[in-house]
Amino acid sequence: MAFPTIPLPDVWDVPVMVGVPALLGQSIGNGVTASISNLLGQEVANIQIANAFKDWGIFRSNEAVLTAAHVLGVEYEMRYQISTAPTEDGNFTSYNKAKFPYLSRILMVCDGSESGSTITGGFENGLTAGFKQILGSITGAAPLQVRKSFFDTLEQIVADTNLYDIHMPERSYTNANIVGYRFRRTERDGVTMPVVEIELQEVRTTATQGYRNTQARTVSASDPVQAGQVQIQKLPSGAPDLVGLMSGISG
């Protein structure tokens, strides 16, 4: 029994989009339209990332600190400590509750592109700047410089004593200092898009230094002053001869 002959369509229904080879009968205009559509889609995604970046991340004076990375996650930890003391019969009593400084961990990914920067933004600075941005993206030189700038900035801010704010759309946490960061890059993960976890800790700025009751309440509570002459007096009768005792030990 022979196999049935399956007729082929006269016109192939192949989508016109970036990454799909053009076939005979497809116009160049369709390919250009697909390229423009893909480019506009990337622009819309960049705009969404840029708008989200304004509400998430580490800020100082309402300015983003690490503009070469995007926030993947935010962790926040707040704790209170209740003080207790043991009492009779194995019981205890609670007498105070103290607030600990909050801790926060922010997970950021450096994908090699500046947040908010788009191709159209490059052309706004001039035709040459726009083509340089496209060429840098193709060759990989621009993402490498962005990642280098990201790590250089991170190394600087982790050593300073500045206070930063942690912003989320619903709430902001202020007066935090960056106390550490960590990352892991392997041949399969994080080579071109390193993921870094940044740790922050709250800093209390309300404490003031002061002294109370520095003056003595009574004359007898005054600090002793070593002054004057010491009178040499004879030992009473029957006291041990300390000079002879010490000379015997030394001899």
C-alpha cells in the first residue's frame, strides 16, 4: 500500500518576526515592520523597568544609588526583645521591651544596561551617540563597562558611613547603612547578569552624649587629692623587723 500524497499549501503561513528567516514571497516591508515592532516592544519593557526602578531599591536624597542594576527582591526583618528576670519558684517576670535595629537584604541583578536608558535616549544626545550605544550593545563592550561601574560603586558605598533609604511603592525605610554584600557567579549562572545580595542595617541617629550629677553632693564625696608631706614614724615595739626579713629573702 502506497503512502497517500499530501498536498503542500501554495502559500506558507510563516510568521514574519525577528529570528524567523524570510521566505520567497515575503516582502521586505513585512520584515522591517516586524523589526520595528520588536524594537518598540523592547522600548516599552525598558520604560516599565525604568518606572519600577523609581519605586524600588536603595536611594540617597531621592536619587537611586545603583543605577546599573534592577531589584529582584527585598527582604526586611524587624525584631523586638523582651527583657525577663528569674523570680522565686522557677518563675520569671518581664519588665521591658526594646526595639532592635532593622535588617534588610536587597537582591539586585546587573544585566549590563543602565536603568532608564533606551535606544531612543541615545539618539536624543546625537546621532553619533545613538549609533555608539547600539554598537556597544552588539559588541558587548558597553555591558562590560556597566557591570564594572556597578561593582566599583558597590565597593565604595559598602565602606562609607552614609545613610540610605530603602524604597518600596507602599513604604520607605530610612537611616540604613550598607554593611555587606555577596554574590556568586559560575560558568552557567551570573556570567553576564550577576545577581548581588546587599545587606543594610538601621542606624540610630537620636542618641546624644551628656553627663548628669557631675558635682559632688557632699564634701566627703570629693575626689581625693594627693598632696603634702608624709611624716615618717617609728614602728611600735614588738613589730617585726621588715628590713631584716626582706634582706633574708633576697639573700
